[in-house]
Amino acid sequence: MTRRAADGTGRRAPPVPEALRRDVRLLTTLLGDAIRAHAGEELFTTVESLRRAVLRLHERPTPSRAAAVDDVISAISREDGARVARAFTAFFQLVNVAEERQRIRELRDRGRAVLPPLTRPVEVTEVLTAHPTEAKRRAVVEHLWRIGDLIDTLDDPRTGGRVHEETERRLREEIASLWLTDPIRRRPPEPLDEVRATMALFDRTIFTTVPKVVRATGARSALRWGTWVGGDRDGNPSVTADVTLAAAAIARDHVLRGYETAARRIARSMSASETEVPPSAALRRSLARDGRDFPDRARELARTLPDAPHRRKLVLIAERLAATRADAPARFLSAAAFERGIETLRASLREGGAAILAEGDLADLAEQARTFGFHLASLEVRQHAAVLRAAVKDRDVEVDATFRAIGRIQDELGEAACHRFVISFTRGAADVAAAYTLARRADARLPRRLDVVCLFESGAELARATQILDDVVALPDVRARLRGNGRRLEVMLGYSDSSKEAGVLAASLALYEAQRAIAAWARTRDLELTIFHGRGGALGRGGGPTARAIRAQPPGTVDGRFKVTEQGEVAFARYGDADIAWHHLEQLTRAVGSAAAADAADPSDAFVAEIEVMRAASEAAWRALVAAPGFARCVTRATPIKQIASMPIASRPVSRTSSVEELDALRAIPWVFSWAQARVNLPGWFGLGTGLEAVASTRGGLTRLRKMHTAWPFFAVLLENASMSLAKADRVLAARYLARADQREHADAIFEEWDRTERILLAVTDEDRLLGSRGGLRSAVDLRAPYVDALSYLQLRFLDDPKATRLVQATIAGVAAGLQNTG
């Protein structure tokens, strides 16, 4: 059963499923009970008054309704303000949980269809990063996970009576704990805290989901995992060589525990008798070796399980994994040795006529071993090119220690554990040469085992990427590495800084063309290219649905291989639930498998003239704004960038310098985050309207833009993402934020482009409102908007109060939860 509700325009919105309405009602009722019980009836009344006032204003904006909101806000004290912010933040978080559970219901219904296996080899690599884009603290995340799991229990038709009552009791307890938990950390996390938070994602879903995805998509798919957490030292002095070594050790311990737990669990059901499934000769020899290494345990198992050799073998594999974790003499010397042990067991089962046992949970364990090794995720090291250039001239102790750490991790865990060195802001082959020089200085063996990855982030470097790469592959160290690794080359493209430099339209077009050029260049040189996409979570940093973005890539640039970063709240959203993780990874893998081949026609070729016109016009509009006198002050006065800089949400500073007013040094994440908080979302759309209008103003231009929207998937995705950015913005609140800067010329320029962009987007997409064709998405934005507004009004009230820092930080976290994105 579903019900329809009116959206913000008075029209009928898409139906809201009854199960979702039920969950929202239950969770928010329990939240209200918690607020009354622990903060008092008066605070609950204040929260309700503000909620009703902003809802009325959103339904029909009038001066009197706006004044009513201001009256409620002005009556809230600093002390109550923080708790009001927490109440709205908790509301969003619980609504997000309810919507996630509804999505899971729909995925489970859709997931009953069996899809065909992939017909081409596919390699997908996800790289988890610790960029500061998850405003929720770890304790809050875990409460929300448990609340979601309890809602799932209530969904089970077998749940009733005492079980149902107990589940609701536990829900009440979890929501009370959520309310009583300070949503803002007291101190920033240290790098190893971020490493452990990443491990939670592997624990919760990734480790167990990977085999299911490979099984569903076919044996021709491979999922690989990388991490920058503990390795990314670009602008983060807290990440040292010791931190990188410790990160690798934590991951090793984690994955070994995972294998050991899995082996002991599977062993409990591996009860096949040797009279039914006789062991192979290889298995008998393997058990004899185990008996020498674990004499006491082997004798005990022979006594208690005399007729179950396969079970004994798996228990002894678990014992050897425990010895490996403890670095005991009987340890596995490598992940490959562990894989061989599993394969010996599986082969024996197959030879004995029990193939079904070999291809079940044991096959999953074998897939996990192939995917995760003893390192879990390949630890990638990143450093700024300028640091490397300086270290070559003047010896840098920490840089030397970093390269020694890479060599040590390889010695202990294998080359796959840590063999990529990413150079941010690569300017030329000299930067790559510097990395190899420093590697050789630290460890003479290292250059032969090191892939140095160019990261192209600025427009100038994207435009001349192939010339730089020509010089790179001519370097002796690179030539030697290519000979040793099967001519595999990785090139990384940065979405964040290129967009900050040129605006979203010009940067997106530059990245599209750079991919085409790099892929064509690699084909002529017989290189197996992987383009590494440094996409952020927010739309202004290349964010958006990854599978759709893959299908929109230029033909021939994916070629069965795709690598992408997963950041902050995006990673926690995608890997916080097993069903969602499974769906995301399968969609990703299938999208890579179906990506257009190199010989497919590129739709952009039909629009070369229009592309150049809109690129030049949009970039000029963007640069005119950000380079205008006083614009840096506008950013720092109009947005809560200073409060964001002070938030304890990551170990890395928000700027490469000590000042947030130096826009060139300001990192892209807080740049995007601050504009989202000011309800402008500037990086996601500014310049697009000017670019599109430059084409539309020509004869037949609008028709050409509509054809481009229909025929070119990349362009369609770009426009939808921009529409989403504008849909999440709010003109009334944006005006209040921008007025704080007292710079009318900048505000006028922003609103003129806002009007232009919205008008031309609607004309090109032939819709009467933004996201008109995506009703469910539009409805979700509209339903949240009034409550996000409440937090924004509260934030504006206290933004200049030096004693209200944590209150403002609470509103920042709440707006991020409501908009479902930070940076």
C-alpha cells in the first residue's frame, strides 16, 4: 500500500511506500520520546515549533511566514540551540536509515532475477580514502547501523510477539543512545583512527560481499581494493612512515583474523566422512606436514575427528593463520601459500566426488584469498610533486623513511601490498624521475617494484597529458617497470582541483577529452592502460552515481579496467549495508563490462563546435567570478568555511597553508562543503548556464543542445548532476548567507548565473522543474528541504557567536545529513 503526498509545488509527488512511512513514523516517534525524556518537554516544544514554522514557510513562502520562522529562531538560546540542532540532525539520520531500508527492500525484490555472467574480463578497483567528507563520528555511524539492522528484523514476517517487543525495546534504547551521543568529536581523528574506521567497512560488508559479486557476475570478473588511508601524506604532516607501516600491520592483522574466523566457521560444517569422500594423496601429505608443525593439535584432531580429514585440514589451516598473525615459526610464509592450502583442500573434495563442497563457502574463501592476500587492500602512497622535487635537492629524512617503509611492507607482505606511488600535481616527467631517484636512494631494489602514478589535476596538465606521458615512458626506470609488469600503466585524473580551477562544465569537458587522448595514446604504444578516477563525493567534485558515470565515459577509455576513489560519507553509504554493497559492486562491475569499446562511435564527435563554444564561455564566467577582487573574502564571510576548518572530522588540514582565505591553497573538499552549507552549491553548477546559453543563442543552438542531451550520455549525466546541485540549493537562504559578505557585485553575479543555469537546464531537458524526470529523487529533496532550512536558519543566527562554535558545528553536521553530502 502506498500514499501520495503533495510536493512543494502543490502537485502530486510520487507515491511514498507504506513501509517507508511506517518506519519514519516509528523512528521519529521514538526520537521524540528520547528528546522528551532526556531534554525535557520545553525543548521538544521548541523543536516542534521550529519544524512547523519552516514547513509552513516551505509550503507557501510569504513575508509573514518568514517572520514566524525568524521569531522562533530568535527565541532559541545558545544552550538550547545546540540541542535543537542535534534534534534535527538525528531526525535526518533516522530518515536516511528508513530510506536506506526501503531501498534494500526494493533491491531484494529486484534481485530475484538472475542476470547473465559477464562475457569479457573485467577488473574493478575501489580505493578508499580518508578525505574529510564524513561528518558523522564513528559512534554515531555504528548506532545508525544497529538501528537499520533492527528495522530489518521488524521486516521479517516471522518476527512477532516477544521478539517484536524485544526488537522495539532495543530500537528505543539505540535511539536514546543516539540522542545522548555528542554528534561532534572532541578532537580530530588521528590517521590510525581513520585506518580503523576503514577496517569497519571491510568487517561489515566488503570482506563477505566480494565473493558473492564475483559469483554473480562470473569468473571473468575481478574486484581489487586499494586504500590511501595511512598512505596519503599530501598536505598531511600527521601521516608519517611509521603511520604507513602501522596501517599495513593493522590491515594484515585484520584480514588474517577474517580468514581464521571464516576457516573455523566453514570447518564446523565440513563433516564429510573419508569413507564417502576419500582424501587425495596431496591432502594426506599436507596433513602430515601440519602434524609436524602442530603435533599436539593434530593428535587431538585425529582423536576427535578420526574420519573427517577435510575438516581436520581446515582446522589446521585456521591454526596456521593464527600462527601467521603471531609471526610464529609454523606461519604461512605468504598469501600464496595460504591459497595453495585452500586449493589442495578443494581439489581433494572434487576428486572425492564432493565438488559441491569445494564450490560453496570454500570457493568464497579462495576468492577472498585471491582478492585480499595478506594485505587486505593495496596501500597507496601519495605525495605532492613539489615535496619530491625539494627532497631530491635537499635530503628529507621523512621522505627517505617513506620509501624505506614501502620496501619493508613489500618484503613482509608481498609487492601487491604497497607498490603505487601517486604524485599529486604532476607537472612533468621530472617529477616521476624524482620519485624513482628517492626510491633508489632508500632501497636499491625498490624501483623495479614500484609503479609511479601521474596525477593530472590542472587544466594545463590535462591538456598536455600525452606529451608528459611520452617523456614519462621514456625514463629508464619506467621502461624497466613496464617490461616487468606486462606493460601495465596507470594514470590518475583529478576531478576536484580541475573543477575548482575552471568550473564544473569546462573541467568535465577537459577530463573527457584528456581520457580520449590518453587512451588513444596508450593503444598506439601497446600499453594496458588503467585510468584512475579521483572522484569526490559531491557533484562539484565529480560525484554522482558511479555506474552511470562509467557508461558515460568516452568509448575505449574503460576497456575492461576501472579504478575509482570512494570517499567519506559515500563509502559509508555504499558499504554500510551488505545488500547495498552487493548491488553497488555488481552494478559497477557490469557497467565496466558493458562500457563502449574503442571502435565505437563517440557521440561527442558530432558536437565539436558546440563543445568548444560552451567550454570557453563557461570557463570565462567561472574565472571572472573566482578571480574577482574580494571574492576570497566573500567566501570566508558568506560561508561557514572557518567553522568547517575547525571541525574535528579528519586528520588532514583543510588547506595547504595556514589560511582559508588563500583560495588556491584551499582544498577542494572544504571548498565544496562550505558552498553546500551556504545553500548555494556553487561548484556544482556555476558557469554551466553561461556555457549552455552561448550555444543556445546561436541559430538552432537549443535544438543542438537537446540533441546533445539525448545522444551523448556524458552530457546527460553532467546536466542531471548540475540539476541535483541546484535542487539542493535554496535561493532565499543563499541570499542571507551571501548578504553576510556585503559584496553585492558577487551576489548579483551568482544569482544571475543561477537564473540563467536553471532556465537553460529546463529548456534543454524539456522539463518544467529541476529533476522533473527523476520523481523519486526530486521528492526526496523536497521532503528534506524544510528541515534542512531549519538548521540553516539556526546556523545563520549563531554563525558570528564565538561562544557557539560547537553549536554551529552541530548545524553543519545536520545540514550535511539532510543534504546527504558534504564535500
